[in-house]
Amino acid sequence: MDLGLEGKYALVMGGSRGIGKAIALDLAREGVDVVIASRTMSELEQTAREIEDQTCKRAIPMAVDVTSREQVDRVVDEAASQLGGLHILVNSASLPGGSPSAVGPIATLDEDELLSDFDVKYVGALRCARAAIPYLKEQGWGRIINISGTNARRAGNLSGGARNTSLVHLTKTLAVQLGQFGITVNCIHPGITRTERTPGLLAARAAQLGITPEEVERRDYDPDGSGGNSIGRMVDADEVAYVSTFLSSDKAWAVTGELIIATGGAGDSVYY
């Protein structure tokens, strides 16, 4: 299927690793020139080289702190200038897992760290969207993809729940405001996803339990157990990227203001 992405330009926030990196790479495979942005230039430069080596498309690294409106505006302007325009914005910047003192019991919650987490994930996405929208309007064709998470649907993680639920609201609000300009806006809730962090996390749990990392993963996704998901294995970051690439494509006009769950069928709740 031709997704109509050849020759498009994308800015992927949080694009140096994890789901953001997978999205940038998959967009480049479909013919998109990308700017990848995050805090750490050394990681960005390595990822940019990987993308260019694998796809022969431009991958331009730019360092940014999404809690600074000045930095966000500068990077969005520079990205549009170097690419020659902007069609796609992916908001994937976050503090993975959040701060331990922002996600625990309310009695020990650190308000400053909760606000910092919210500032990166939610307000950061808002800043990026606000800066990118004029460039998307210029094209008369635009896509904004917000990467959120399933803590929005689970009680317990006060910080993750707040930031992720808010991103869903932002998604629908922007979709209503921007549809008339040829811009669609959608949100993806990944669940537990295999990224560069996964081996270390599995190894730590395995050491606590006295079993191997492979046994930890098999137990977590045992189809006869109570955890895991419907497909019986962890979802890979590439598979979340495929969903994002479709939503970014010329084939996805009918989908806007929506939330897509990319967990491999975790949980048994019914949403309608």
C-alpha cells in the first residue's frame, strides 16, 4: 500500500530512542525526511546516522528541552527551515516511567516532580503543537500524533495518569480546531513496549525473583496467566511505530481526534 508519505517532512520529539526512534525510522522508510529532537545530542546523532544508513533519507538531530517555549519555537522553526516545510509532528517526549516520587502514594508524592513530569509530557506536547501548527497550515495537509500511555486508564500512577489523560483531551481539542485546515490529530496509548530499556528492566526483576529474564517475560505473557495481553508477547516499539505511520499517512483521513490502544490486547475492559 502506498501511504502517500514520499517527500513529506516530519519532526519527531523524543526521537533519539524508544518509541520515538522507532517512529522516526519507520517514517523515513516510507520516504519521509525527519528531524529528531530530544535533550541529548550524542544519542540524537547516533540515531540520525542509523536512520540515514538504513533509509537513505535525511535525519537531522536537534537538541531541545520541551519545557522551554523558547527552545521549542526555535527548534520547530529550524526544523521547518532545514527540511523545507513541515507536514507531521510526533509528540513522544517524556520522562520514561516518571519520577518515583511523583508516581507513588499520595502521602509521599512530590508535587514539584509531578508538575515537572506534566510539564514535559503534556505542556511540552502543547508547546510543540502550537509552534508547528502554522507550518502545517501552510501545507494544507498535516498530521499530529501524540504518544500517551495506558496509565490514563489505570488508577495508581498519579503523575502518569494525569499527563496521559490530559494528552487525550488535547488530541480531541486540536482535532476539532484544526480539521478545517486539512490537519488530523490522533493519540496512541502504548502499553508495556519493548525498547532499549527492556533488557535492563527484565534483568533487574529477574535478579529479584531468582529466575532468568526469559522466564520473567514468559511468566508475564503466559496465555494461561492473569497478566500479559491477548497476543501472548510484549509489543515491540516497531509495532507502535507502524500504527503511528498509518495515522500519519494519506490513507488515514477518516481518523481524527481518536485514541488508538497499541498494547496487544491487554486487559479485559470494554470501551465503547
